[in-house]
Amino acid sequence: MRFNRSTSVALAGVLSLGLLTACSSSSDDSTTTKPSGTAGADQVTITVAGLEPGAKQDAVDQLNARVAAFETKYPDIKVEPQEYKWLASTFTTQLAGGTLPTVFEIPLTDGKTLIQNGQLADIDAQFKELSYAGDFNKEALAAGTGDDGKVYAIPAKSFYDVTLHYNRDLFTQAGLDPDKPPATWDEIRTDAKAIYDATGVPGYGMMALDNAGGWQLTAAAYSRGGRVQTTDGKTYTATLTDPAVKAQLQWLKDLRWEDNSIYPGADLGWGDINAAFAAGQIAMFTSGSDIYNALVENNGVTADFPYGLAPIPVEGADAGALTGGTFAAVKVDATDAEKEAAVKWIDFWYLSPLLDQTQAVDNATTRAAANQAVGTPVLPIFSRDQYELSLSWVKDQINVPLDHMKPYTDVMFDQPLVGEPSRSTQPTYGLLYPIVQAVLTDKNADIDALLATANTQDQALIDQGKEE
Amino acid sequence: MTNTDTTTNTSGTPNMAQVPDPGRRGAPPSRPPARRRRATPEPDDRSAISTADWRRHGVRRTWRTMHVVMLIILVVWCLGPLLLLAKFAITPTQDILRTPLKIFPNGIAWDNLDKAWNDVHISKYFLNTVYVAAGSWFMQILVATTGGYVLSVLRPRWAKYINGAVLATLFVPAVVLLVPLYLIVLNPPVVGHSMLNTFWAVWLPAGASAFNVVLVSRFFDNLPREVFEAARVDGAGPFRLFRYIVLPMSKPILGVVSVFAVIASWKDFLWPLLVLQNPDLQPLSVRLPSLENTTDKGVLMAALAISTVLPIVLFLVFQRVFLRGAGLGGAVKG
Amino acid sequence: MSKDVVVPVSPPPRGGKVRERARPRNPLTWVRGGGLSSLLFALPLLVIFGVFSWLPIVKALIMSFQETTFVGAATWVGWDNFQNVLNDPLLPIAIRNTAWFALLALIFGYPIPLLAAVLMSEVRKRKGLFSALAYLPVVVPPVVAVMLWKFFYNPTKFGVFNTILGWVGIDPVPWLQDPHLVMPSLVLQATWAAAGGTVIIYLAALTGVPPELYDAAEVDGATVWTKIWHVTLPHLRGVLFITFILQIIGTAQVFLEPYLFTGGGPNNATVTILLLVYKYAFGNSLGAQYGEATALSLLLAIFLAVMSIVYFRMTKRWSS
């Protein structure tokens, strides 16, 4: 057999090209952000941040129901939820890879930098069309606004302050009154020890894995009146060596090495600690006030769960509960039609249940029907009045244990609040969590030395960030 | 003998001609010539203890004991964790958490397997893993056979440069490729469209395995060239020669490469973690860690067990190929 | 050159240079001679290696001197990336941890497979069972193995290992939580997963011992132990030299275990060089440092290359 030479050349070309172009054709199926051009501009498809990996089926059903309602309302928009979880250690890969959904969520702290780096879409025009654009809490909105005064990210999913979550049953078993949760760090220590002694279950748990550990250390330090970063308005100074930070680390160390009443590992991240708490393996921990939602959504917590919610202790001058929040942002390469659709989704999924009675009731009904939490306390994205009004609309659907959240809800609007450090926030947390791990795992950890080193690195990061 | 050659090879002067054919052991017709028969017959692959030694009481007792002890250690150390995993897969969660080593837990939770397969969608990730493995296998076989054919059988003038360039990549640690490869997949030449979140991002780079090319071309080097010549005389072109002579003769080495390819892609973690971010495409290795927190322990253990079954079955079925391949790995990797 | 295929085996198969030069370089002759089909067959290799192996290597060299961002083109930054890497306070920690991992892996994983292989090579019945058992952990997907062992290492008294310790009255051990214990725990799992492969390599090498050597030793009246000492082990010397350096090259790039077990903790006790590379490139939510990542991976590659060369220079005398 003689092989035809010219065929072989052609074949060679086809083979090699086919090999590579095949990739592009198949990838079109999975990413839907490709602009459809002017012709079929009527129909637009967007992908949106959906649930976390491993969310329970009920939560998936509820999201799907809301998507269906949205698509009925806007027949020319198709919404495809995509599993999503913001993690410092994976976000960049998604950002760089262009695999973020059209609408995604970012922590409030990262907004400014992402805007500066040009990695978020300018959605100012679409945002201004919202009837309530002027009603946002000014400070919240500021973190999503660029230096050019345009809005790039919308305060959305949740605004919260760091609170104390506790297992009421374990309090009872230790002979403590679950209606009188500890109000100072010393009381938390005493109660943790009592619980550990009585039940063998660690009385306290501390996030120590990933940036979450640094975040919770910062929250605790702020609740003791400390700061990890100060500014005179122009320059920013790292103050990781603040006495409050040291005091909190010493406190953790004492719980670990003197009382043995804290979870002994340094392997709990944001999700792990939720799982441990839901499984009754720790009695108390601090995290955002809206954690109950996640406990239901991901860890299968039900109304039987002995959940208790209290404010974080506030001790000393300038002390306050650390606030935080989640923004919804739009992929930088989105077309105008996609931005339009994206903001409509942000309005529908995140915001309208707070503003519009019909939407609020619809949303609450589907959530309740799917056994998802309704009524978990959060900080208002708009105003306190609006927040309370929106809760009154859905009071029949509320299924969270409000009575057991009273210790927090009684004071949530009266307690002092503090914002997170504003420069190099996540990298700062990244420097702090190894120190949390150190005190939890090394009896002889030298807090002063560790903090001093971290402080130098942090200052360098802040200075670097300023140049850009 | 093997070791000396691999040493020279690793020291940077690879000399293909000198290296004995590692695949020959598997090539059907070439059995080692029978050794001269001796007074006490020894097995062909005799070791330090002779048959005569075995007859001695002291030797037998010592070595039998050592072998039994060793078997016990092997069972406990190598098989034990897997047996435990198998038990966990059907143990109620509370028992796993409280009494992990109890031999008879409180009832059997077949439910775990069902939940893992259906509710946690392990079935989907299992299929993804199969796709990833199948595509990677195909790419590796394609590149290694055609490449090996050019380098060892066709041998054009420029083959030695290609050969050198392929061998050189053996000396570059994988870590160097990680970031640039990721950026290439993001923005590949010619295509101009990110391959991220497509199986191609895993399949195509898998093909670039110098190890396979070396393995296959060494095998081809040792195929009897008389056969090729005869085929040529009969009028077979390069394609026919490849399809009807070379490929059928290289089944043993293709078996080894296939086993390596499938197992390697089943085990791969970091690369698919980076390029398959869409959970609908993720293989088991990437998916399992992200489910760790939110999945019930019993169900999670069932998921782990399911992920392990296929490689183990493959291993048990193709044991010989595996073990020969692993031995080869040592001889050639250097 | 495809004429070589036709050439009988008797002349050197690689083809004489003289003949090559003598051949006219006419394109038509080239095509007739099968040059085109050679190229066609080489195409998959050329494309795949070109794009996914050679190009990334070149790119790594370039990128280590550049700052790559997603807005705008990459800029040349000279040695900045290398400087940043070398000034990173995490680097000495990562080097120390990686070296510690490699050393422990050698202690756990080097002598035991040798012992096992020598013992196993003397097994007469069911040898296959022995090697199958030894190799079994190697086929378990590493992610599964790590997640399973993570559960074994549970620090409470309910953990699998701690339950066993409890039987003999030892208090629960924080396997992965104690900064001093965490690395040995990781290495123990890594050894479990890898040792079988080494055993099989040794076993394969042992089948190559020329039987005449044993026969000769027996003529000299050698006992079993002297045969093992003077024939078996010396024969393994070459393979031992290779597996030694291969193991070091492998463990210098350890990633999976620290990434999945501990994420580098506690207190950076398991941050390895590769974890640092990953952190630079993919682990910072505010921007990737690809330049630093490639610079560090190149430094590691250069170190390993230099070390291998020195190693082979040094051992050349003994291994042959």
C-alpha cells in the first residue's frame, strides 16, 4: 500500500488542528458567558454563584425554585447556578481562569483591591436603575465603590457581626444556664472549663485553618478593644503586636494548655468548625451571626438542634463586634446584557426579599418549605427599620429558634460595631492564622516573637499594596 | 546489569543501544535460554537460598518463621487500612466515630453506599474519573506508539534531536511545569480559547510523558528488524507496517503503558484540581476533599471505598502487568 | 532515512553518517524515502511535547524574570522575583520542612523495603501473594489514602490509632496537631503509600542476580547469610543508589500530603517548597504571583540537578 503523500499532509494538519480546536468547541458548552452577538440579544444566559459544595438536597431545591420564579419573571434571562464557595486559597485560580460565574460573591474586604486591579465589572449604570439604589447603608456601599465613584460590587448576601454560638444542651449538662451565656472572655473560659469537665466535650473551638483563623483572632482582639491596623487617613500601620491580640492569644493558650478545655487541634476552618459544632463536638465558637443558615444548608441542622446565639464579649474602650459582609460582583468581561441580567438577579435573589413584601414572602415560603432557615439575624444592608419591617412580613415563616437567639438579638443594634482592617486584609489574616495554630499546638509558643515577625511582614505587605 | 546501565543513563549520557530491552521479558517468543542442568535442580530464577539449603532444618525453620511474620505484617500494614475502610463503608456513622475498631458494629449500614452513590453523586464523579482516565490513556498511547515508531523504527535523520529533546524533559522536575502549563491551558497557542474546565486540559498534557516514549521506543528497538524488512519487501508502507506489524507485536509494552496511564490519572490530584474547577467535571480525587466537611462520616467512608474499588480490581486482575511495570519503572526512570 | 528500515540488521542500525551525507537532498527524494510519513508519525509527539512540555519549560525560564498580571502585558523585572523569594521568611521554614520530610522518608522508607524485598525474594510458594500485598497501597488513590489516614489520626481518644494506643494504656496523641509530631505522621502515611513500589523495584532487580554467582558461592561453602551479604546485596547496590536519589527528588516535591492533611500547619510546620510555590501562584485571593512561583520552582529544579550530578559523580566509583 502506498500512502498518498498529499493526503497525509492534509491529514496531519487536520489531526493537529482538530486536536486543539476540539477543546474550544467543547468548552463552549460549559461556559456560557460568550456574548451571543447582536442577533439573539433577546435571550441572555448568566451563571450565578449558587450553593456550597455538599449542600443538602433541600437547599438545592429551594435555589431551583427561586431560579424558576426568576425565569418566569424575566423570560428572556436564563440563570444557571454554579456551585460556589469563596476561599482565599482557590479564588485566584477561578479569577485567573475566568471560571467564576457571571455573578459571584466576594468578602467585603477584597472589594477595593479587586476594583483597583480591574477585576470586577463596572455595574454602576445597572445599579443606578435599582429603585432603592440610594437607600443602602453608606459605609457598606462604599467598600464596593471604586475611586472613580462608580459601583463595582453590591452589598448583598449577608452583613453580619461576629457572634458567639453555643450548644445549649452542653451548657445544661454542665449545670450552666443556657439563657445566660457568658458575656466576657473570662466567663467563656470558666464555662468552657465547666463544660469540658462535666461532659468531656471541648468547651470552646477556635478556627485556625486558613485565613479564617486570622479573621477570628482579629475579631476577638477587636472585641477586647484592640486593632491590628491603624491609619491617620494617609498611611496605614500594622499593629499586630497590639496588647489585645496578645491577650487573646494568651487566652487561647491558657484554654489549651492550662484548662485543656479547647478543641486541641489547629485543623478547623470555617466549614470544619461548623461541622464540628453541628455534630456536638464543641460547645462554643465565634463566627458570623448568620452561621445558622450554613448549619442548616450544609450540616443538616434541624429545629431540634440546641442552638444558642449570643453577642461576642465587648470589653474596654474602642471595643466592638467585628462586622463583615459579602458583596455580589459581576465578571469583568460581562457584556452589557449580561450585566443587566446579573444586576436583576442580584436584586431578585439577594436584595428584594429585604425590600419587597411579595418577594420576601415568596422567598421565605420556598425556604421554609425546603426546611431552610428563615429569620436568622443579620445586620441591615439598608436600615434598621427596613430590616425589621422585612422580618415582620415573614413572621409566619420564621423557623429559626428566635427565643434562643434572644441574647444576641436583644443587643444587636446597641452594641458597638467595628469594621475589618481595610488594607491587605486577607494577607493580614494569612499572617495571623499560623500564630493561632502555634498557641494551640505548641506549649512553648513565643507569642511576642511570632507577632513581631508577622508585624514586620504585614507592614511590608501594606506598603507594597499602597504602591500599586 | 540493569543497574549499571540505568546509572549511565541517569548521569546524562543516555545510550539507548546499550540499554537492554526491559520489555523483552514480556515479549512472547523470547524466553531466556535454559541453563545447564545441575545436580540439584534450581528454579530458573533462583535466589540466595538453594533447594539444598531449604532441606536443612535450621534454615527452613528460621526462614519459614520470618516469612510468616512478614506475611502477618504485610496483611496488617498494607491490607489492614483497606479492610478498615471497607468496614467503615457499611458501618453506622456513630459507630465509626465512637468505636472505629469494633469488629461487629451495631448493624450494617448498606445505606451509606447508596447515599454516597446517589445523594453525594459519587456516580457522576466516578464517571468523570473514567473519562479523564480514558482520554489520558488514549493520548499517552497515541503519542508513545507513534513517537516510538518514528524514533526507533522509521528513524529519520532528525530523530536523534527529537529523542534528545524528549529525554531532556525527564530531567525537569514536574514542579517547574506547573505554573506555565496552567497559563498555557488558560491561553493555548493556535486555539486562542481557554481549555479550562474541559477534559482536554487534562488529556493533552498527559500525552507529554517522556517516560512512556522511552519505554515504548526501547521496546521497538528490540523488535526483530528482519520482520520489518520482510514486510517492506511485500510492499507494506510505513502505515501498514505500524498498524499490522509493530502494534500487534508490542502488546506487552502497551499493556504496561496502559496500566501506568490509567492508574496515574486515577491518582492525579493537583493538576485536575487546577484545571477542572467545574464540579460537574471533577474526578473523584478532586471532589472528595471538598465534600469532607459537609458529608456524613459513614457516607464519606463509603465514597472513599467506592473510589478505591476500581484501581484495586484492576490491580488484582492485571497483577502481573502491574508488578512487571513497577519493576520496570525503577529500571527506566533513572 | 527510512531506508534504514530496509537495511538488514547486520550493519549498525543507527546508520552511518557517510551514507547520509552521500544522499542527495532533493525534496522529491525525501518524500519518496518516507520523510513525510515519518513527520506525520512524529506529529502527535511534536505537538503534544511542543505545547505541553517544551513550551512550558521555556516559558518557566522567561516568566521567572517577569511580572505577569492579567491586566496588560508582562513586564521584565530582572532578578526581582528571585530576590523576593529568597527574602521570604517562609522560605527557610519551607526548606527546613522539606528537608525534614525527605530525611524522615529516607529513614522510614529506604531500609524497610530493602529488608522486605530480600526476605520476599526467598519466598518459594505464593510469592505473588507477598508482592501483591506489598504493592496494594500503591494503587489506592492518594487522596483517598490521605483522607482515610486523616481519620485514623483523629486526635481524640476515638481516633483509630489512639484507640489502639488506648488498649495499651497510652493517652491520645495529637498526631497532626503537634508541630513536632505532624511531619512524622505525614511521612508515615506517605511511606505506607509508596513503600510497595520500592519493594517491587528491588524484587525486579533481584531476579537479575546471575544464578552462577550463588552456585559459585555454594561451591565455596557459603551459608545463606553470607550469600545474601556477598551476592544479593552487592547486586542491589546500583538500584539502591538510583532509588536513593529518586526518592530525594520525589520527596523534595512533596505537595499532596501537607496540602490535604494540614494545609501547611500547624504554625507552618508542614509548609513545603511546593506548598509555597502553590501559595504564590494560586493561594492569594488578591493576585497571583506567577513570577515568584516559577522562580522558586526553578531554584528547586537547579538545586536538584546540581545535587544529582554531584551525587552521581561521587557514587560512580562505588556503583559500577
